[in-house]
Amino acid sequence: MAQEIIEQIKLFENFRYDMTRNRIVNLKVGEETDIFTFRKIFSILNKHRIYYTFENNFEIQIVE
């Protein structure tokens, strides 16, 4: 995934990009997840035509 997109995702404090698993990880597992932020992230991915799937605990798996 492009560094520009990773930098945008880093701006969200409750999510981070895990390079080893190629996944956007929710850091608030078991707590109330900010759905608005989650939607912003997949909006960024859609804008850049990044293919992804939704996983458990509001994580996003990047599909290559």
C-alpha cells in the first residue's frame, strides 16, 4: 500500500496499519469502536481503489 495512504491512516488514533499482516488494526478491540472513523478509513481506501475485506473486531484486511 502506498506510503501516502499509510500516513493518512496513522492520523486516526484508534487504528494503525500492520505491515506484516497487511491489515488495518482496530486498537480498541472490546471497547466501543468509532464507526465514523472506521467509515473514513474505508472511504480513503475506496478513493485510492484499494481492495479490502472486513474482518472481526472492525479490522480491515488489504487484498492484493
